[in-house]
Amino acid sequence: MERQDSLELSPPRVGSISGLGSSATQASLATLSSVLPPAVAAAGAEPIRMVLAGPPGGGKGTQADLIKKRWGAEHLSTGEILREEVKNDTELGRQAKEYMDRGELVPDDIMLRLVRSRVEKHDSFILDGFPRSLPQAEGLDQMLADLQKPLTAVVMLDVDEEVIVKRLLARGRPDDTEDVIRNRLKVYQQQTLPAIAHYRQQGLVESVPAAGAMDLTKELVHHRIENRLNKMVTLPAPISSSSLLEAPSTPGFSAQELLIQIDRLAEQGKAPYATSWTDQQRADLTQATKALLTSAIEARSAITLPELTKAAKLDIDQEVQAAELSPQLQKAGLVAMAIGGLSVGLGLWQSSPILGAVGVAVLASGALTSALHWTGAERHTQNAKALSGARDLLEGWSVTTPPPQAQP
Ligand code: AMP
């Protein structure tokens, strides 16, 4: 089947662009892959080659297994491979052990050789825990260019530091003491984030909020991968003005300056567009970025790009929380309805108009809560999907845009 290049336009800001792919095709593809066993679904399909990034303890292993189940890609966890080498007391294991015990990175040349030997053997793979530094990312780019196996996406699981420390302490691996964990997080900030910035610049990053329930994270991750496989680009959803006002003031490149420069940067190829996108997709994304910036500037005239990114993250976090809370409120509404119904019954039986009236009120509010949240979770999930696209785009622009003092 020939894939269509298409744009997925995020509701409610943007309508569908006709002639750019049909949602029916996307829906039938999604249905097909959900009913076929992974091996069948993967056979003949486009290979998926991805980097699963995110802090240690961010849930990469769990999500990698779920991606493997769905698409049949090989899960290459460098941490696991290294632990295996240490266990078997190989030459490589002995070299790596001292670094691993301290929570430091094993030297890049050792890692690149190790990864190449695995990547050569598989057409579809999920790299988990690699690359962890800018030289590793550049080495990987070179390796994949040699092997003619371009990356589909870099999916980045986004979790706050405190959540991670708690999760890792609960996991209790020998290298999971609080000091070593804090050191691994420091290494992540200093060495791994630059590697992710490198991929942002290439338009490859899809960041997914991953602090919440595993199922929700899975849905958001799979949606992002499907988009990439179908060459869809998620366009920015509007960021709420309350989030824009709440974002703390951060120095940096202003949204206004970027708005003025944006066409020039796009022309110079400095925009964060994936190489696989069509000219039309790039142009549409430029337009959508401008619309997003314009509406943000209207809400707060001097807003900077880092602030705008923070505001988008704030919005996503709120949507994710709401998506998780919705089913609970729905249940609470049903309980309230049951209690209300009981009071109405009691009121009638006891001929007590007050009890009956209270019952009717509880019944009505219960029904309302349930109804409000029946579709709430789904809507919030959709918003979270769309907004994380907006955030990736803004971060991509922040990475590609030089700081203000470097401007002529
Ligand atoms: P992980 O299970 O991914 O947390 O990895 C455990 C340890 O293995 C890390 O703390 C590092 O010492 C080492 N390690 C795993 N992947 C890499 C990598 N890509 N580069 C350097 N060291 C790594």
C-alpha cells in the first residue's frame, strides 16, 4: 500500500487541508494494525528505527516493550546489554563496570562499537539509553547514514526529576542509591540533553508527557509514532492565555523577534523541519508557527520562546492530569447518582419532601458530573497529543534560533 504524505491538523485551531491525505486511510491503517498480530502488522510495513529518550527511570524500558509488541522492532537497551556483558565478565564488561558503578557514562567509542554491532543486524529497532551524549548522537548519525537506515523519530519521555528519584528508589537496583541517581540525573542534564537538542534541530523529536498512568503514556507515544510513519506533522494547538501568563519570566529570544525572522530562517533551512517532510508540509508548519506566535504575543507582548515552551508544557501537564482525573470524577458522579436515587426513594417511602428534594438535587448533580466527564478524558488526551506537538516545535525553534546577543 502506498503511504500518503499528510498533515494531521490539531483541533480546534486548524481545519483539515483537502488533498493532503484522508483520515479514513489513517483510521483504517490504525484499525488494521490493532487487529493484526505484531509480526504480521510489521511484515512489509515501513521499518521503525527510533531513539527512545528520556531521563533514567522515565519508563523507557516499559514503553520500549510496548512499542516492540505493536511494531515488532528489536529493543536495544544499552544499559541491559552492558549489564549482560558485566555478568558474563567479558573484556567489554570489565571496561564498562567502573563507569557504571559510579553512574558515569561509558566512553563513547566503546558504546558506538557496541551499538553498531547490534544495529547492523536489525532493520527495525528501538534504541533505549543511547545516544546519551552529543558525540554519540553524531556518531549514530554517521553510522545510520553508512548503513542507510535513517531514524524515524526520537521519542522523548518527559518526567520531572522528583518523580524519577521516587520511582528509581522503589526499583532498588544495586546502582539505584540516591547519590548515584542524582549523579545520573546530572549526567543526563549535562550530556544527554545536548544530544536531544541536536535531534530537535533535525525536526525528529516528539516529546511525550510521561509522569502519569502508563496506559495514557502508551497512547500518546503510539500516536506520535503512527504520525511519523504516516509522515504526518502535528501542527500547534493554541496555548491557553492563562498558561502564558503563568509562565515564569526567562531571558531568551523573544517570540516577536522570531516572528519577524521566521521566513528568513525557513528559507535558510534553519527551521526544525524533518528531511522527510514535503515543501507543502514545511510551508504549512511555518504558517501555523506564525499563528501560534501571534496569538501568544497578543496574550503577552514581550513573551520569549523559553517562556512560551514552558507555557505549552504547563498546558500539556494540565491536560494530562485532567485526562487522568476524568474517569475518577465520572465514577464519583455515578456514586452520587446512586445515593441521590436512594434518597429520592426513601423520601417517597417516608413521604418526606425534604429528603426527596435533597435526593433529586444529588441525583441531578451526579448525572451532570458523570455526563461532563464521560467525554472529558478523551478530549483531554487529544489536547495533550496536539499540545506536545506545539511544544516540540517551539523547542526546535529555540534550539535553531541564535541567542539575541549573537544577532546582528
Ligand atoms: P541504564 O540502564 O540505561 O540506566 O544504564 C546503566 C548504566 O550503563 C549507565 O549509568 C551508564 O554507566 C551505562 N550506559 C548505558 N548506556 C550508555 C550509553 N549510551 N553511554 C554511556 N554509558 C551508558
